[in-house]
Amino acid sequence: MTSIANPKLTTSMLSTNSTKNTSSSSIKKEVNNNNTSRSSNGNTSKSPINNKKEPAQSSQVKRKSRVLSSSDESDDDNQSLAKKAAALNGQITSTSVAVRHEQKKDSSPTKKDTPETPTIKKEPVTPAVKKETTPVVKKESTTPVTVKQEPKSESAHSKRKSTHVDTDDDDIPLAKKAKNQAQRKSVPVVVKKEKISDARSSSTGKSSSTGKSPSASSSSNRKSSTNAKQEKSTAKKELKPTISSSPTKESTGKRKKKEEDEDVWRWWEEEKYTDGRKWTTLEHKGPLFPPPYESLPPRVKFLYNGTEVKLKDPAEEIMTFYSRMLDHDYTSKEVFNTNFMADWRKSMTQAERELIKDIRKCDFTQVANYFKEQTEQRKAMSKEEKKNLKDENEKLRKEYGYCMWDKHRQPVGNYKIEPPGLFRGRGEHPKMGCVKKRIRPEDVIINIGREAHIPKPPEGHHWKEVRHDNKVSWLVMWTENIRGNNKYIMLNASSRVKGERDWQKYEKARKLHRVIDKIRENYQIDWKSKEMRIRQRAVALYFIDKLALRVGNEKDEDEADTVGCCSLRVEHIKLYDRIESIGENIVEFDFLGKDSIRYTNKVSVESRVYKNLKLFMENKEDNDELFDRLTTSGLNQYLSELMDGLTAKVFRTYNASKTLQDQLDLLTNSKANVPEKVLAYNRANRQVALLCNHQRSIPKTFEKSMETLKAKIDAKKAEVTEQKAELKRTKLECKNSKSQASQKKLEQIEKKFQRSDDALKKLELQALDREENKDIALGTSKLNYLDPRISVAWCKKWNVPIEKIYSKTQRDKFRWAIDMATADYHFHNYKGEIVLRNVDESNNNGDEEDDDEEQNSDDE
């Protein structure tokens, strides 16, 4: 409607209310002129009844004719058009009368009016106009309106405009209201054009309302042109908040967030199965097998003793495994090369075995360069090619990466069967270099619901077995050929089965806090036991409790020589009566722990423990076990008698979580900013990593990244110094001049200086954090040993964004904790009841120990 963009009323416009009879007759003439003008422009005028039958796609010109026609239907012909328009829109002033009179008086359109018609035709007409016109005019026609009270400031007028755009009449059904809002939201550009054209019309009407024609005075035209430009810019400014504040847009965002929340399975609010079941219904697509081997192109040659040798595909495929690792440290190890040659020769033909006997005569250079070229080609792919590849992978993930677990869509951890390759192992594994064979469908066992559709194996193959065992949580299982271990495809870490297991693990650790004093009292008494077995158990439990050592298991000869507390040998410890910097009764530990990570530590122990260790080492060789009368199973059986479900590894979880909680309580400063609080959190986490011996080798890129960070710090320091000098000069100028402009400039420079200073402090904290944790793996303890509710509660209490602590994947994993924990949560200062769900954590289901989350992966 054209009158919406009208800015202000002139004094001459307000005089239209003085003579009602005269204005009534002029209104009828104006209506006739409108109909005549539209007929001359090629638009056929219709009666109000016909207009109501018009489809919603009719043009804006027809909308205008309907509004005027509805005025003819009014019972009160003596009422002014300004009052009728005000009753119709709640906003229209008498300016609109002048605008229409100006436009209909000159039947031929001016140059300014010419672009107005196509702009109006682009605007889709909403059904709101049909129902809005007639009933409102009739209802308000008898109400007296004082036109002089309607003109207001531009700010108030812009509010009326936005209200008219976004608001429908109460008579319109809700469904049509939503449709109208959607149409207006989808064509914001059209709305803007209409506003601009309306502003132009308003400026023209302004000049005519003073009694002057457009050709009467050139100065009048210039004024109207200037007003039109001003009103055009005003319309643009006023249009922006109207569109951005659309309630439809806000409601859509809320609806999307609500839908995301509805997709989350809030399993922690449901009851656990009590009969040992893991699931009732289970459907999945099975595993995704790696692609078959493709032979090398003829130009790529393998040489033996300087002569080209063309291998058959089985032997050639294994040869490519070694070629890919040619630059790796593994290929320089004798054990690796020996194991590789033994397995490689098994895949050769008789002629190939007779020829190839010494790996030192093999030349893998061309093959290695070929795979390097392939890698570079993948890196050089265009954005479109990368996008196509990403889309293909996403399509596979949607097909294989989810299962229906009790009718809930749950993510699968690793749905791909691991490809063949060379086994590396962790540390100095004796089987490194052995060939991991290709897994075929005949090696795979499928576990699925009885009523579910069994996934089809690749063409020409069959599954080894199909089971319907709802007492286990794995979907697919096979046995790898290196160590004979079972490999599993299981649910993702963010799934119910994983989340519930984590939750109960930390609940059990909290429950241990209530009996830990009694357990410590018991093992201190057992240090003096007359039975050697009980003494060894008590000392081992002391180390597990105080040093957070892993319990350790018996190892086979073909496994890496890693040990835990129960499998320590005499060679792994040394005793010192006194060390000046530490104290008395010193025990030095030096052994390879899990993943062949070296554990070295010197600690002062209780005098009774020190004496017992001397007793345990008497008459023993270095290779003899320190606790020769203790087994892991025996220790766990004893602990289960002290607390239901208690095992040695619960102590490690308990001590790690308690350490984090205590350190956060100690280090957090309520007055610190967010970066300083994050640094305090990382320092607390660092203490846990040191306790659990979560070390890592310093990354190769560490020095380079630190140089880059230091360069940023130096540049920021120079910027802060320059801004500080500028701030000092500006303060002096402001003191001398005391003008408002200088004061405003001072405020701007102060804000700029403060931002730069905060950025510098943030960079310095980041550099300090990196330096402190360069050889510490903070992620291992955060994901596997620390109760996530401690971190979530800390974030909520101190207003630290959870994104600063947990990544998106980690937030999905700990969604249950984010929902459960409040700002008052405390790990061990808790008086309520702790009820365990008796979640099965045994390994016979395919569930690995605490930090072995990747079931389907090589031990690399």
C-alpha cells in the first residue's frame, strides 16, 4: 500500500477535514478517475465482488483498486478519505489522499511513475488484503477520527510501517497468516522496491498537496526530487529492522533447535534392562569392505638385484605395503624386515620364492614414488572433485554408519573392515612387520535382531555366521590373523551403550570414595601380616592407590614386554635409603607401561612398605617377579569383597577424577577471565596426566608452531606499544581542549587499546599453555579417566563456554553429563545415594578396557 512510506503531514493536508461534504464529493470523483486511469493503462477495473474472487496472484494495481472500491461500499459517504484510510490501515494519513489525487489527475504516468508499475507487479499479493478491507472500513466508519493527532515523528512512523508489514488482521486464519509471512520472507528484495516506489509517490504527493502542479515551478520539482531521495534512503533504513526482526525467522530457528533436541535419545532418563539384555531390536547394514587390489601400471617397476621383476597380484600387493612405508623408521628395524620377508614369501609363487630371498637386494623406489605421486594428486584435487569425494563418503556413512538400536538411530563407531597391511604394534612389538591378511565375508560374523533384514554379503560370498545374541553389544566380529584377537564393529562413543558404561564407571569411582578410608586402613594393617601373599597384595594395592599404576596382566612371549603393578620384576625397581632432594625410603621405578611408554618415577614411601620391598627382593634374580605370590584375578576378587563391583582399575579412575576436582577447587580464580580460567583447567588436567603417566613425544611441528605463535606475540606487542603512546598523546590533547570531539576520540582509542591488550594476554597464555604441555597428552585422561560432570559443572559455575574444554565429538560423547551436571556438582563431596546399574564391563562382549575405545583398529 503506497501510503505506508509517507513520512510527515504538511499543514495544508490537515485542512481536508474542515468541509466534510466537499471532500465526500471529491472522493467519488477520485474513485471514478482511478477506474478510468487503470482502464487507460490496460487494466480492466472490476467491482468489489469480482475483486474478492480474484486469485492471490493478482497484481498490486488490483490491490489498490480493491481498497478504493471498498470505500464506495461504505454507508457514510460524508466521511473523509483520510479517515477511511486511517481506519483501514491504522497508519495512513491524509497524505495518501493527496498522492492518489495527484496520480489520478494526470492520467499519463510521469517518468518517475514509469518504473513503479513493474516493481508493483513483482510484489506477490497476499490474501490478507481481501479480508482486511471491507470489514474494517465498515467497523470503523462511524468512529470519529481526529486527523491532527495522527502525524508523528519519523521514528514512530517507521514503527507503524513495520507493524503493518508483519501483522495480519485477526479475521484471517492462522494457516493463511503463516503463508503470508513466508511469502514476505522469501522476497525481501521486492518489499524493498515497493518501499522505494512508495517514497517517490509520497514526495510527489507532497508537492501537489500545496496546490502546485509538477510543471508550475521548477523549484517545486527540485524539492520533491530531494524529498524523494531522502525518503528513499529512509525507507531503506527502516526496511532492514523490519525484515531482520521477522517472527517467522525466529520461530524457524527455535523449531530447528527443538528438532535437534528431539533427535537425541535421552537414554539416561530410561530404565536399564535387568535381565542382561543389551537390546531388544537391532538393525544394521553390516560392514563396508575395502576395495579390491588394483595392479600397478606397467611404467612402475619393482627391481630385484637391478633386474625388473613382474610379481603376481598377491605378492605385488604385499610388496606395495612395504613400499608405502619405505621412509618410515619401521623399515630400518631388523625384526620388522625379518617378519615382512617371512610373510611376503608365503604369498609368492615357487619361481618368485626361488628368486627373491634377500630384502637388501629389493629396490622399492619406483613403487614408493608412485604412491607419493598419488598422494600429491589427491592433495591437488579441485574443490569440486574434493566435494564429490566428500559427498560419496557421506553417502556411505549414512548407509553404513548408523543402526537402529531399540528403534533409535544410533551411530556406528567404525563400520569399515580394516584393509590389509603390515602390522606395526605398539612399542617394540615382536610381531611388527607381519602381514595383516585381507578380511573376507567368510571370516565375518553378523549379529542382528531376529526380525531384522540380514545384510547381503558382496556378490559371490557368504557370511561365516549370523547370530541374534542380544546379550552382547557388537554388530560385526572377526578374528585377525596376527595375534588371534577378535575385532569388533560396535556403536560410536556417543551411543547409549558406550555412554551408559562411562556413566556407571564414574559412579562406581564416586562410590569408592565412601569406602576408600576403610580400604586404606585394611591394607596398612596387612603390611604386617604373617602371610607373604597378603603382604604382597597390600603393598601392590598401596602402589595402585597412591601412584595410579595399572594393575598389569600376564603377557605371552609373542607380546610386547610391557608391565603393570602385579607383573613388576625385580629389575624394574631400585631402593635408596635416602635422597637429599626427595627424602627417605626412596623407590625408583623404571619400566615400560602400556603402549610401551616408559614410566620413571622416584617416590618416598612408608617405612613398612620399604622394608617389605627389601624382603620381596631377597634371593631373587632381576628377571624374577617382585610380587610372585600375587595375581590380578586374586587381587580383584579381594577388592570385590570390599565393595560390590570394585576392581583395581577403579582406583585409577577415582584418583584421576579426584585430583582434577581438587586442583580445580585450588587453582580457579573467580576474578580471572576466560583464557586464564582455561589455563587453570589445563594445569589441573596436567596434574592428572602426570599422575597417570600420560606422556607423549614432542610433536615434530612443535618448534615451528611456537615460532609462528611468538611472531604473533611480537607483532601484537608492537601494536600495543604504539597504541599506548597514541593513547597518552590523546589524553594530553583532551586535557587541553576539553571538547566533546576529543573526548569521543579518547574513548575510541581506549577501547582499541584494551582490545589489543586483551588479545596480547590471550596469546601469551596460549604460548605458556603449549610450552607446559608439549610432552603431556591431556586428551587421554580427559576422555577416559575424568568424570565429565566435573568439567561441565566447572564450566557452568564459572561461565566458561563448554566448547573451550570439549570439542564437538567430545560433547556428543558426554551429552549425558552435559544434561545431568549442574553448577553445584562435586565429584566426592556428595551425600546422596549412588545406585549402580550393574553394567557389564567384561571383555567377552568385545568391550575393551577404559582407554581402548577403538575396537576396530590396529595397535599403532
